[in-house]
Amino acid sequence: MTEAAHYNMHDAKTHLSRIIERVEGGEEVFIDRAGTPVAKVVPLVRRVNRTAIGSLRGQVDLSGDWDSAHTNDEIAGDFGISA
């Protein structure tokens, strides 16, 4: 296994795009301050990749009163929005 890449603060700011490309490729990258690692940049693990239109087809039920005034008022209340 290869050793993780380390960047000092200045190089991390200068080469952020390059660091992100490496992380997207599955690598972990450490950012150091004065030679001491202070942060680790790791790839996000998505539970589900929903990039296509219709990716939830057959999994969402929008029947019944899903768009009724009562339901909308309840949702607005949940978010602290008065109707």
C-alpha cells in the first residue's frame, strides 16, 4: 500500500483542484501545518448515487393527499414557516 500524500498549507491552497482530483480517485490526502498533519481529506461515500432522472421510479408513492393544503401546512410548520 502506498503512503498517503501530504501537502503543507500553502501547497494545499495552491493545488486544491489537484488534491480534490486525487481524493475523487480514492486517495486520502493529509494537510500539514509546520510538518504536523492537521487535516485529512477523504472521499465521500454516498449511500446512493442518484444522478439519473427517474432513479426513484417505483420507490416513491405520491398518491393520496400528498399535496393537500393540510399536508403543506404541516410541512411549513415543521420548517417554522407560517402559512
